[in-house]
Amino acid sequence: MNGPGDQAPSQPPQPRIDAKTGQGAYATGLVVIHTRDEFLLDFIAGFAAPPRIVGRVIATPPYLKRMVKALLDNFGRYEKTFGAVPAQPENTRAKAGQVDDLYAKLQVAEELLGGAYSNAMSVMHTHDEFIMDCITNFPPASKITARLIVSPSHMRRIISVLGDNLSQYEDRFGKIDDGSPPTEPRALFNLN
């Protein structure tokens, strides 16, 4: 109990979230496209007919590098608690012309076209799923701009695909300085 002069420990403010985003979207696929300035992450519901984009997140290269580290950390805690997630077949890279063909088949809702900028993330997991809250962190308050739900095996693929794209980016544009101490990034992304 706090007395008149005692201060209650302050809790960080929780990010705002609207009802539609709060429901989350279940994703079974991921397409990553990058330019020098940003990464576009299109989360896909492949079980829908036709397949559709259920979440589009835009992130800067330094933030994406930190995101992958956070996902790896959370995934490691998941495997310590629930056991190893079996390795999946290797991810495939799109070849020239495949991206246009893919997007010709995907449905993209009008409200997702512009994407949701993210510069912070919260990752939670249960035995059956990972929940990724992509957050935009600007005053006056943080806001969850996308909530994506994926299976543990799909989380393994997401980490692998993002790691592969970061390696491609760094091969093309140079090392990303995310403010962390230097590490060997290629070793971090090997989940097989």
C-alpha cells in the first residue's frame, strides 16, 4: 500500500490499438522487398482463395535488423520452453518476373496499400502461435499499427527470410549500423 508521500512505480504507457487491428491477422506467408531506404514486409494468408495480403509493414534497415534479433531471442525462449521447432524446407528467392506474377495473383485491400510504418515491436508467444505487434512510436503516444499471428514453424521461416534479405541488403548497400555491438549477422540467421 502506498502512503501519502509514496510514489507508485510508474508503468510505461501501453500503445494504443484500434479494435480492427487488435483482432490480428493470421499469416502463412511472407514476401520481403527492399530498397536502399526501407523494407516492405507483406504478410500473406495463403489459405484464402485467392491468396491475400493481410498485413503490410514498412521498416527502416536498422530497425529491421533489430527486429530480427528480437524475433530470434523470442524464438529461442519458445524453443527452450516448448522444444525445438523442426527445420523447414529452404526458402526460395524470387527470380526476375516472379514478383510481378505473385502480386498479380494476390488480393491487396485498399486500406493495406500504403502499409503500416513500424519502428518498434512486441513479440509474444503461446505454445501454438507467435503474436507480433508492430508499433509506431511517436509522440504523443505509441500505436500498434499491425498485429500478425503466425505458427511456430512459420516464425522460423520468417526469421530465415528476413535474415536472408538483410544479408542481400548488406551485400548490395553495405553493413547496417543498428547501434548494437558488432556481431557476425550471417551466423545469427541460420535456423536449419
